[in-house]
Amino acid sequence: MGYLKFDRNNMSNLEVSLSKEILRTNRRGAYHASSIVGCNTRKYHGLLVVPSPFMDGHGNVLLSSFDETVIQHGAEFNLAVHKYKDGTVAPNGHKYIREFDIDIIPKTLYRVGGVVLSKEIIFSRGTNRVLIRYTLLDAHSPTILRFRPILAFRNVKELTTENDAINWDYQTVENGISMCLYEGYPELYMQFSTPVEWHHAPIWYKDFFYEKEQERGHACVEDLPTPGYFECNIRKGESVIFVAGDEPTDPTELHDIFEKNIQVRIPRNSFTNCLINSADQFYLKKGEGQCYLLSGYPWFGVKARDQFMNLTACTFGIGKPDRFDEIFETAWPALVHFMGTGEGDDTIRGIQHPDTLLWVITSMQDYSKWRSLDETREKYGAYLKTIINYLTDGHHPTMKKMENGLLYVIPKDGMPVTWMDGKIYGVSVVDRQGYIVEINALWYNALCFYQELAGEKDEALSHLIEKVAESFVRVFVNEHNYLFDYVCEGRSQDWNVRPNMIFAAGLPYSPLSRDLQRSVLDIVTKELLTPKGLRTLSPKSPYYRGYCNGTLHEREYASNQGAVWPWLMYPYLSAYLKLFKLSGVSFVERVLISFEDELTLHGIGTLSEMYDATPPFVGRGGISYAGSIAAILRIQNRLNDFYQENEAIETYYSKQ
């Protein structure tokens, strides 16, 4: 059985199969996503979802689904699956599925009487084009395939209802048609590798139901238009390829295009390959030299903090180091513009947040581990100096360097400015301001790395580093030997046990003594550690919420008051390995196993944004999150370093 393979029992049980989602991207902002049975459970799902920079910048669902029907002797067997508002599931195509395999590309095997049909979906890399190959593996009588496109032409954040503004007109193209339902949207081309008959019969299908949207407290019912259907004959052993895209395709090239796309795919036949495949899909290339790292799918854009936090893992960590420079050089002008004007960026969101520049420095530090200090100094040394000077001179609009050397954050209008950015009615769920623990841990680490990269001692810098270390301990360490999450002048400190203190132990440079690092690690382990990451709040707190479900406000609250975030595992396990060294390797290996199990539960082959803080730790939020993937990749790389170190030690002693 394949690494990511589901049998008939998994597929026919909708309670199981509708909870599992697949995602494919083209590295240009377009994607295909659905449940593993092809029944859309989110408004973000669709067979072809493309970016539309000329409209609102969000993705737009052009082709919602593509319903197949097998016809023999006049009997029709519909392979599609849809769920409706009244709870009805129709058609019931899941009953014909024998297996679903996604090791290379999504492949579904159907058996209808004497007919055995395979369906393979591939999202063309670099173009807004999805291809489906249907192969008739067995049949004992003449067979007809009918294909009904169900369109949408809407923003991923909206839903459609039946309307009179729709344009049902179509144009005939080679082996297919093209349509544009509403002004401002791109033309949708639907073509086949073989001649087909088009039957124009426009109709609206009513009351599609998206259960994931209901769970999230959003509108969850919509109407979708279908303009008609295609039909073609198919014989045993033959394959027919369908393509949908925003540009026409030469039908004679479809078989070659399909095969070439398969050849460049990363087989998802291992835990590591799944991580590499997922990380690769976050890469976004918009134009010549304009490269970014998305925060995740399906609703995330480019977030500055996430981009730099995950940059080395999603470039060097997957064998694509050139992307680091591409993404960094794309972002640098926006960073310079911010430092000069205080203004944010339309594409890279959150550039103005106080920790963003510190994560930029951390990405340079990570770069030096993959390359060398000399190369980092030559390529990024001037950039690093610019950021350090900007922060020490006190020009940041929401953060100042205080007399004690620490950074002090004063948010504007009470809006959240750290990664804990949940808000309800415009008010922060956790009002973090003042001296914020991870920001000052990052600040100390940044200053130490700046000194390391300089290669020579600077008395003023050394004095500042000492002052920051002393102030950090004095401000954040409490009587129980863990750290306040934030300390705001004129207000009481936050005594809640939160995960952000782990950065003071997990970063390469720590302002804490070894004993204090161990104390921080101990309380995080006892109160926050789960198999899926760290809780955002200790269960001992009266504000704790163990499940991240319910209404939008309930989920927003839980995301910062209990929910588990996998990305926090990297600083945690870094601290663990730093303190326990080789003796901690077996523990880290066991942690990774718990994440491997996750690959078949929610987003297939990838990791969710967050999880419930209470067993069974159900995946929540985005189905594929760059921070989660990057954290595990970085942990694997750290483990590899320890393996090599251990091998070197064993080799040394074997020669004595």
C-alpha cells in the first residue's frame, strides 16, 4: 500500500473522507483543493482557483467541480459527490471508489459494474491550468463518458446565489469551449485531448452546502451554475485528458504536458518528501524577480513575519537555496521603504509589526549556518547594519529602545502587533504591549549575531549586549523562575504561562543562564507541550479554552488562549537539544513521529495551522501552514547535525 493511500472503506465513509482535504498549487498563486472524494466542503475549494490582481487580489474560483458520469446501455452512473443544505448527498459517487492514492498525483480508481475507470488530477506548474486524465482500464460494452462543469466565477471569500447577471454565452475552441460568466473575470477554457460533443443546457444547481464553513461560523450555502455537459466515447485502454485554464491549450500537446508534469513531481512516499512537497508549494513567483513565501493555504497571503521566520527551511531546507536570495531581494525594497516612511506594503503584509525586522535578522543568521559567516557578511552585512541602526536609533513607529536596552512596544489603536494577533470587535484577545518577551529575546539574539558577524569587538555594542541581558533577567524572570509574557509599565505583569518565553531558551544566543533556560523549558514542558506543538496558554489559567471551534469569535479567542501551534515546536526542541544535546535526540525523534501520523488526517501530506489543545488534537485553521512545515523541516535538519556529530565522535573513538 502507498504512503498516502486510502481504501474503499475510508472513501465510502463520508464522515471520514469529507474530513480529509487535498491541495495542489502552481507556485503562481493558483491552486486546486477539495476533499479526497471531490466533494467541496469549503468556499475556498475548487478545481481551478486563480489569482486575480486586476480585481481584489484574492483567489477566484472559476471551476468549482467537474462531474463525471459513466453511461452504458443507457444506464447512467454519476461519479460526483455533492452535499446539500438539507443534508442530502447526491450523487453518491463515493460508493464507486475502490481506492485513492496521492503519492505522486491524486489518483482515484472507480468500479461501476464491469467498468474500471481511473482519474488522475495534476495542476500544471507555472500556469493556471488543471488537467484530469481519465483512463478506461476495463469495460465489457460500449462506454460513454459525460462531463458536467460546475462553474463559480467568484471570490474565494464570497458565495454565489442564482442571479440574472450571468452570461451563459460560450465560444467554440478546439475540442471544447470557453466562457466568462461575469465581466472582469478571465476567460475559462475547457478542452479535451479528443473531439467531444458539447450540449449547451444552462441551469442553476441550488443549495450546495459547505460543512467546514458552517463549523467556522460562516455562511455555508450557495447556488452554482452549470452551462451544459460534454460527451465522448471511450474504449478499453484509452485515455482522455481534460484541461481547464485561463488560456487556450493545444489539445495535441495534452498527453505530453501531462507526462512532463508528472516527471517533475516530488513523490510523496515518505515523511520528509511530504514536508518538502508542502514547503515547495508555498513559493510564489508573481513576475520577473518578484518572489515571495506564502504563509499557507487556502486563505493566507504573504505575511512578513512568517516569510522571514520560515525562509531558510522553505528554501535551503528543500534543496532550493537560490530562492532565499530571490525572496529576500524582493522584500528588501519594501523593508527599506518602511524604515524610511513607516508605511506598510500592499503585498508583504505586516512589515510594520515590531518583530518583523528581528525575524529578518534571524533569517540572515540561519543563512549563515547554511553558507558561512564570510558569505553572509559579504551579501547581507550592510542590510543587517541598517536594521540594527534603525532599531537602536528609535525610529520604529510602535517600538522604542529604552534606557535599559530593551525594546518597548506601544501598539497603535490597541491593535495586535505580535504573532498572537487574534482580535474580537477590533480588540486584541491578548493585549500584549510593553516589554514583550519573545521580541526582547530576538533583540538580544540579533545583537549577538551582529557582533559575531562583525568579527571584531565593538565596545559600545558589547556594553549594549550586557545591558540587554541584565535588563532581560530583571524585567522578565519572576519568583517562580519562568518568564512573564509581557511587562507593561503602569500595569501588572502577565503571569500566565505562555509559550513565547521558550524563545529565550531556544534561540542561538540566550540572555538567560543555563539554569534559567532549564527552568523555562521545564514549565513549558509540563504545562504547554502536546504531541502537535505548544499550547498558547496553560490549562491552569481561567482564560484557557481547549477547543478551537464554534463561532468566529470563539475560534479567534481560542487561537490565542489555548490552541496548539506546531511552529512553536522549533524553538522548544532547539532549547531541548541545546540543553540535553545527544541525550535529547531520542525524545525529539518521538515528537516527529506524532507529526508523521498527522499527514493522513486533515490536509493530506501536509500540516495544519493549529490544533485543539485537548485530545484528540483536531487540526484547525488553514489546511497547509508554512510555519508548521518549516518547523519540522528545521528540527529534522538539527537532528541531522546531531547524527553527524555522533558519527564523528564514534569514528574518532574507534580509531583510538
